[in-house]
Amino acid sequence: MRKRNNDRTSQIRERIAQEAARVMIEGGTRDFNLAKRKAMARLRVSGKSKLPGNDEIERAIESYQRLFLGHRQPLELNQLRHSALRAMKFLKRFKPRLVGPVLTGTADENSEICLHLFAQTAEEIAIFLLENGIEHEPSERKLKLGAADTVRMPAFRFVADGHSVELIVFPDSGRRHPPLSPIDGRPIRRANLAEVASLVVADEG
């Protein structure tokens, strides 16, 4: 009986992960918790023990894209990486690093380009954007630096090449201590300008 219950729970977790992936792709969101809640409501299930991990949802996103978006998602990803590369060249003085779905390969037309920048103050970034005539919106992003260490970092958003770009500002020392990934809880993967340029070449190879 216990095995049957475990199998049943695993099946429900998989269905929630698949539905959450669909919510995220069709809704253009990367909010895992919101996607889980919507998926559970649509499937009419409850219970925290049935909730899939963010890594399970990320795998479901990859499967969904292969099955249903294989004809266009790679092209959309390539366009986003091109735009990210141009933005990084523009922001080169702040040592930009690409993070998130555009780097890992699960981005689509609704995805935002996310860059980590490094400066002594966020005002440096704001002044740079203003001096270059870039309309932008200031905000904050909550990030985890450790299991029990959550911080709010200054951020800016603007639009380039028709894509939304988010800039999260870290102190110079932040290059050595990346925040934790919301997917697997490990230090988030970052890519510098040269690495992103290599990805663009590989996409087109």
C-alpha cells in the first residue's frame, strides 16, 4: 500500500511539474511558486508533499520546449542571446555577466534577459543609462546568498531590441560570491561577454 501511495504521489508531482511548466511558458513568467499554485488549482490537488521541486519544473520546461516548440524556440533563444551580447558590450565597463534562462537555454520569446553588473554604487548604473538616453525603471530583486541569507539588490529594467533587460547591481566583491540559483540552490551560473559570444557562435554553427 505504501508503494502504491508513493507511486500516486510521484505521478501527481509529475503532473504538477508539467502543468507548472506550461503556466510559465505560456504566461511568460519565471515565478516558480506562482506557477506551482496555479498548476495545483487547475489540477484541483492540494498538499505540500505533492509539490515538485523547481528543478523538476525546469526539466518539464525543457521537455515541453522539445515537444511543442522545437521548431521556433532555438531561434528565439538565439535572438535573445544576440540582444544580450549587444547589451553586455554596451555595459562592458560594469563587467556584465549573463544569468538565467537565456544562458541556460530554456528562454523563449517571453523571457527576460538578466545581467549581473558590478559597481561601487547603483547610482553609477543609473547615471550611465541616463547619459546614454536609455529609459529605465528602477526596482529591487530579492536574492539568496545562503540558506538563511536573503538580500535585496538594486535593479533596473529597460527594453532593447524589443526584449526586456533586467540589470541587477552587485558591489565589486559580488563577482566572487554569486547568489544561489532558485532552481537547484547552488551558486548561480554566470557567463561573461566572451562566453556569451561563444554561445551565439555555437547556436549558429
